[in-house]
Amino acid sequence: MSDNYKALTRKYRPRTFEDIVSQGHVSNTLRNAIKDGRLAHAYLFCGPRGVGKTTMARVLARTINGIAEDVDGEAITQSLNIIEIDAASNNSVDDVRSLRDTVIIPPSEGRYKVYIIDEVHMLSKQAFNALLKTLEEPPPHVIFIFATTEPHKILPTILSRCQRFDFRRISVDEIIGRLKQICATEDITIDDASLHHIARKADGALRDALGLLDQVIAFCGTTINVEEMSRALNIVSTERLFESMEYVVAHDTAGGMAMIDALLAEGYDIQEFLVELLGHLRNLFMARDNQLRLIEAPDDIRQRYREQSASFSAEDLMRMLHITLQAQSLVKEAQQPRIQIEIALLKLITMDRSDSLQDLMQEIASLKDALANGGGVTDPAPRKSAPAGGSNMDGERASAATPSQTLAPKSAAPASQRTVAPATKPLVTQTDNDELFGRPAIKKPGTTSAQAVQVAVDAVQDVQVGSVQLIEGSLAISSQPEVVPAKPEPAKTRVILEDIREQWISFADYAREQIPQILYYAILRSEAVDLNHNELTVQAADAFSLKLLEEHRRSISGLLSTYHESTLSIRTTLKMGETASTADDPYTRFKAMARENPKLRLLVDLFGAELEY
């Protein structure tokens, strides 16, 4: 390294307000304050790293003390009038006490004595408290300038004594403009794609961008292209990201796995790839939503985003963003990060597209319209299926439809003569039918499987659609049913309260085999007292029975509905004169009886007798 060489971050550090990039709101305010003689005694510069906070403080100190622009920015800090303090290493009370002792000394030359305290949030609470009085009423020749990236860590009493300026994150275009000026001065040839990559990787910090440019120049020399720049910074190229999404479009799992293997072999960081992929998906979403101005890329790359985004819907891209974001958090904690990133890419590749789901919904709507109009549907239009290697939303591979899954034409016979054919496997039972629709599994005596299926078939569109068969947890429709007579379901009658009361004991006996024994006795000890719009009020004899009926209210409602062939729900109340206290339950009464009856108490003491229920 040459003795005269300076890094670009030091060589091109701004020396005037005009040189500072993207902070015009701060520069203009400070220049006006100097012009009007309205300088504050304390300033707070806060914002992200590398956006010019310390540089702005030095320029302000240079300007108010009349230091020439050709004087090196680092040389002015050696002046006795401009003191820079690193609060990260000078954060104790003793350091602040030393500062207070030097504050009273006037400047040796110039008008002001400027204290620049960098990373001021690192001062301890005691140091802040020691600085309060001096900060509130400093000598007229003293100006404090605080710089920090975390203003929320500064005490409110300090914040209230400063004029605060928030520095902005520098945009990609502004960084590119500054880099072009420097490259022209240094006689460096570089393409726009490389400048965009450097600016994006700097993440709004011009200082970081200059450091990256210095690194690329050291690797590539004075002529820089995007391929060599990507190798120098180990950046996942834009071409690689577009390639990865082409594998997703084509459902090419083999190509995707080969790409991951190549990335790892070339030394790319998995987290870096996921970050770049997440940004790529975000840009595709913006292009799909016609928000190209929000994509930080050259015009030709923006056009490529527009073209590739046409292969996905907005819903697909949102799901892909979620999968990639989830993979980022999983990779951080994974013992085998490679497997996690492979799983994430496989999810993206094999994910069903939303357009296939929309096609299915359209087919269902068309089928409903045809059935409602009395027409026959013999060959519905085939919907799009995932290519070979694709899968559905749950990761199961898609398979071709079998002949037994096609719809038979609608029969012209009246509803009373429509039939249900026997299936190769046992038809769904009443219990299966109840479980399928989320109701309690209740088997009412006298209900056959054929009748249960007939009820389900007639309830759906009231048309003949073939035989219903339970195959691997789903209903399949057969195209060649065998005609057998079907018994129509009897019409349901409205139940009245007197019938429920007369059949209450019979209902309890009917439910006895399907409920716990203790619940059976609770039903026997209860009675139906009111019926209002299919809501039956059941009065419990005691608090313990009330608790049991409440816990099993849903099951009892289902049993009542089945027994009376009507839709019934129940609400429970306690019999008048009873209380909901726990002292009324049988266990508590048994304990009370044991205390009052000497013989019963003797049995309890000798044999440890307990109430069994």
C-alpha cells in the first residue's frame, strides 16, 4: 500500500454543506442559522449509519470558526477549538467532569469552542446527569453537537435541551450519482448494473457504498463489470434470481436443487441468498401491481420484472413472500441450513397456483348452473393441473382423475324414483355421515346406511348423481350406478313440549348406551319445562346435575334432535329452591352424612369408603 493512499471514504469526505448528499433539510437550516446569528448551544444529529452525521458536525464547526475549505477535515479535529469525543469509550462520570473543567476555557482562536460527542447514547445515566447543568447553561463560546444512531436511548432531559435533526436514509439513485462522480474523478470504468448492486448492498449508507467500491476496485482494477463485481462482493446476481424463479414457473424441482448445490459450491451465504430472493419477490409483487417506480433497478431490469411477474398472481407472490420470510427465521436456528433452504425452494416450486383454484371454482359454478337449469353435464372442461412433479397445497402429488370420479348425466326420472346404487365398499353409515358434517356420531335404531346416503344425496341439489362411496376420507361419484329402489325420507314434523315431556324417560333410555352412566341419571332427574323456537329449557334437580348437563349440552342436543326427528337445542336451568353452591353435589352430601352418622363414619374410617359414581 502506498504511503500516500487514502481510502475513498476519507478522500471524498464532504467539506462543505453543498457536498453532503441527501441532507438538504439539515444543511439549509444550519446555513440560515449561521447567516441570521441564531445558532443554538446544543444540536442532536440522529439517523442511520453512514449518512453524514459526524461529517455535518465537522462542516458546521469549520464554517462557524471560518476554517478554509482546503484544510483537511481530519486536521480540523486537531485544533484546540474543535474537540471530538467518542462516547463509546469515554462514557463515565469522570469523563464528563473533565469535559466540564475544560468548557470554561475560551477558544484560543476563532469564535466558538465546539464539542462533537459521537455515539452519545453510550453515555451512562450518571454521566448524562452530570452533563445536564452544563448543557442547559453553557458558556456563550461553547456549542455541543451530539451524534447518535439510537436517539431513543438518550434521556428525555437531554433531548429537551437540544435542537434535533433527523438524517434521512440515502436513496439508491443518490448513491449511484455520487459513485459516478467519484469514478469519473478516479478514471474508473464501471457499468450501471454494478453501481446498482453496490448501492443496494450499502442499504442507504454512502460511507458503506464507498467502502464497497474501494473493495471492487482492488479486485477488478479500473474496469469493472457486473460478473467480476458479484464475485468480489459475493453477491447473488440478478440473473441467478431470475433463473431461480424460472424454475418455480416451470415446476422444475431438479433444476432448483441443482441451482442450490451450485450456489453453495461457489461459497454463497444461505442467508444472503434468502435476503436477495425476498427482495426479488418483493420487486415481482410491485411489478405485478404496476408499481415499477418502487423498484430500485435500471429500466431494463424493471421490464424483466414486469415480464416475469405475469407468470404469477398477486396471491401467489404473497404466499411466496411468506414462505421465504419464514425460511429466513428457520435457517438462523437450523443445524442443517442447507436442508431448510432446499425445503423452502421446493415449497415455492411445487406450490399450486391460485389460477387452478379459480378454474375449479368456475367449473363448480358452471355445474351448479347446468343442474339448476335441468341440463346434463357429461364432460366438464378439464381444469389446469400442476405439471409433473407438482403437488397440491398440502404437498401431496396431483394424480389424474379416475373414471369413477366423473359426473353422470342427470336423470329425467322424478325425485321419488331416483336411485342410489350399491358401492364396491360399504356405503357411509349414519355415524359416518354425522362425523363428516361435524355432528355427534349418533346411530338411531331403524336407520339403514342406504337411507342415510339417500338423505345426503337428496339434500345436495336434489338430483341423481350416481352412487356415493367413501374412498380414503372423501366422497366419490360413480358414473355407472346400478338402479335400486330408494325409500324417500319421511317429512319431519314439528315437535311440541308435551311430546317431549311424555317421552323424556324413553329418550333417556335411548341415549343411555351412548352417554356416560352418570349423565343418564342426571337426565332422569331433570325435566323439560319450556320450548321456544326449537330451544328446549331443561331444569336440573341439583347443581351437580346442572354442571353435567352444561358440559354435555351439545351431545344431548344432538341426541334429542335425532330422537324426535327435529332440530333442537337446549338450555339448562336450576330447579327453584336449589343453589349452585358446590355444597349441593353428591360428594359433599356424602361427606356431611359421614360426619353425622356414626356407623357410616366408622365404615369410612375402617375401609376408606368413598362415594362411587
